Amino acid sequence: MKAIEKLINKNKEGKIICVGLDTDITKIPSHLKSFTNPVMEFNKTIIENTAPYAAAFKINFAFYESDGVEGLRNI
């Protein structure tokens, strides 16, 4: 199934929101910063809490690319 077909199916379910994962490490809550990968934990929390409403999730690669290869590993 193509991505557009998946999106159409989600829309038919009433899910029309695309949640952006624009993860700025300086804005992650302090209780998540103790994890080995706080970016992943933050994104996981956002996804878990918005999944019932979201048609899609979009990663903003610029937040990860700024840390080079290591940043991309955190996606």
C-alpha cells in the first residue's frame, strides 16, 4: 500500500492531523533528559499520546541533522 493510500484510509477514520516531531533538545522536559536517548523518549511520548488522533507523523530532519550523524541515529 502506498503512503497516499494509507493517509486516505486514516482520513476515512476521521484522523486528519499530521503531528510534527520537531524535537528541540532544549525544550524536552527535564525528567526525560535522564534517559540514554531523551529525543527518542520525547518523540515516543508524543506519538503514544497523539496516535488516536493523528493521520501521520512528520520528522523535521533539521533538528537531527544539526548534530551530524549522531543526531540522525537519535531518530
